[in-house]
Amino acid sequence: MNSPKLTLVGAGPGDPELITLKAIKALKSADVVLYDHLASQDLLEYAETAELVYVGKRGHKRGISQEQINELIVEKAFEKGHVVRLKGGDPFVFGRGVEEINFVTERGIPASYIPGVSSVNSIGLSGIPLTDRNSADGYWVITGHKKDGSLSSDIALASQSNSTLVILMGMSKLAEIEAIFSSQERTNVPVAIIQHVSTQNEKLAIGTVGSLVALAEENELTNPAVIVIGEVVNALKNGFGEALKEQISIYQRVA
Ligand SMILES: C[S@@+](CC[C@H](N)C(=O)[O-])C[C@H]1O[C@@H](n2cnc3c(N)ncnc32)[C@H](O)[C@@H]1O
């Protein structure tokens, strides 16, 4: 049996080709793969000899807790050897990778990490660059849903800045986000909501942040989705940005 170890692997945003060579090598040498619902199932084909265990929230009637996943990693590592924990996007971007690494290393199991293409870095696939020196000094990536369920107060800070604002896990907080920009009298800032970025189910709607709630409702946009707020939504010119946007299955621009 291989000695116990954990490799935390970023699966990318959904398109199975957006994975690193290092990640494929880890999957090929895995004895067990624990995967979640945001990781493309096509990637499991690389794990030819591994036991495959689904630990995603979706599909489990009562859900599986983070504590149970942590325990399972340890159990499987001692039972079988090399455990690959395959997580959507990048495991260290709102992926609880820290909790899993800390839990197993505390128990004497060595761990390593392979970065993945985050949903954040995939926004460009929808014709929207994260930065453009003409309109964005940088970008913020903030959660819409903190550990206690509340919206991060950093969103109010970001709403006053010259940088692009990217919000993950924010689809249940659209009214609050809209209200923050209204209170700054910045309702005309362009916004994009991108659901299932990089997959065949990708949907994109573009409007202004003053009608964020309506934009999501009218286009039936739900999780998993990223919200991008800033002038960069319209930065790509000469048809290039529009061409990328139009490749998406449901693309709606609201003036
Ligand atoms: C728990 S976080 C995990 C983020 C992931 N580690 C990453 O790097 O993309 C889940 C959130 O990521 C975003 N997300 C992940 N995959 C996505 C995708 N394919 N399209 C749009 N948003 C996605 C959504 O905001 C979703 O609610």
C-alpha cells in the first residue's frame, strides 16, 4: 500500500480541459478521489485505479458536513494511501482547502496542493477582463456569504473604489448589493452575472448594478454564478468582447 498522503487538487471551473498537467498526474496516481459537484466529472476518467467518492453538497439528502469530509480524508489515507481531494476552481479560493490541509497535517498525514483555474480567472472567457488600466486599478474578490451567512462588509468598501468587484456566493444577496451601490449613487456601473462559466450551460446577463435583482430574475440566473461589477464589463472593443459573449448559450444585454 502507498503511504498515507493528501493532494488537494484544483479541478478548474467546469471545462475539463482547464486543468493542469500536474493535477492529471495526481489523479492518475490516486488510490482514492473525493470530489464535489463543481468539479467536472469527466476528470474522474484520469483516476483509472482509484476508488471514487462523491462528497458534494448536492445529491446528498442531508448534506455532508466539512467535519465528515475531513474525517473521511484521514480514514481513506490510512486505509488506502494517496487521497486526491478534487475541488472546483482553486481549492484556496473559498474552497475550504485550508481546513482540510490543517486537519490532516495535524494528524501526521503529509499534504500537498495543486492550484486550479478559479471561476474568478475564468471571467475572461465571457469577454470581460478583470483589469484594464483605463478603467480598473485592480480587482477585489469578495464573498457574498460569510461563515455566519451575512454579506461581507468589504463589499461596501469595494463599491467606493476604482477597482473591479467580483462577488462569489452572492446570488442570495443581490438586493443588498444593489442597495449598497444605490447608497453611493453608483447605480449606472456596469454589471455582469455569469452562471456556470466555462461549461455548456454557461449563461451571461449584462446590465447596470441599479437593476441587479431584476437582471437575475428576468434571466433566471442562479448558483453557481459570479457577479462582476465595473467598467471592465465593456472594456473589450472592436467586436472581440461581443464575439466571446455571443458564444454563450443565453446572453442577454440589458441597457
Ligand atoms: C464555494 S465557492 C468555490 C469557488 C472555487 N474554489 C473557485 O475557485 O472558483 C462556490 C462559488 O464559486 C463560484 N463558482 C464556482 N464555479 C463556478 C462556475 N463554473 N461559474 C460561475 N461561478 C462559479 C460561485 O460564486 C459559487 O457560488
